[in-house]
Amino acid sequence: MNTKNKPIPLVINDNKELHAHYMPFIQSGAIFVPTTAEYELGDTAIAHVMLKQVGKKIPIHGKVAWITPTGQAGVKAGIGIQFSGANAGKIKQFIEKMLGTLLNVAPTNTVY
């Protein structure tokens, strides 16, 4: 199987880390997932996001809406997966509820 078609695992340890990966400026919300697999904008992607702070694994299905290629100084290579599908609104709402007032502050440690 092409690695591009496999779910990408992402472990989030706390809300500060979730804040660094969350991309609220993308319509419907998105999560940045480090990967060296090559994607193009609009490709379908799946991430299995483990939120350790709540002990919950969330499958995120969506479209690639952001790409940080390898070789960019100071940032990890990866993709921003825009939430889509029947659960997109629930995922966005769940993440934003977890982040609470952090949403009002720009993250100081973005990973994208």
C-alpha cells in the first residue's frame, strides 16, 4: 500500500500541543500532521489523532489544505488536513471546546 493512503498517526500530549497543531484559519478547521509522504492540495488524507489529555483517539478524514514541504528551516514537513465529512463540525467543535480561551491567543509554538 502506498504510504500516502495509510492513516497518519499523531499523538497530542496536552492542550498546548493541540493548539500548536490546530489550524482554525482554514475553513471548517484543520489539523497539521507531520509526514514526509508526498501529497498534493486536495488529496484525501486520514489521521488518527490520539489526544492523551482525554484518552481519546479521533479519526480525522479530510482534504489536504496545507503543505509544508521537507527542507523548510525550523518547521516540520507535513500536511494540514481540513476536516470534512459528516463529523467535520463535531470534530471542530470538540477541539475548540478543549482549547477554550487558548483560541483567543496566537500559538507561540506552531508546528506548520
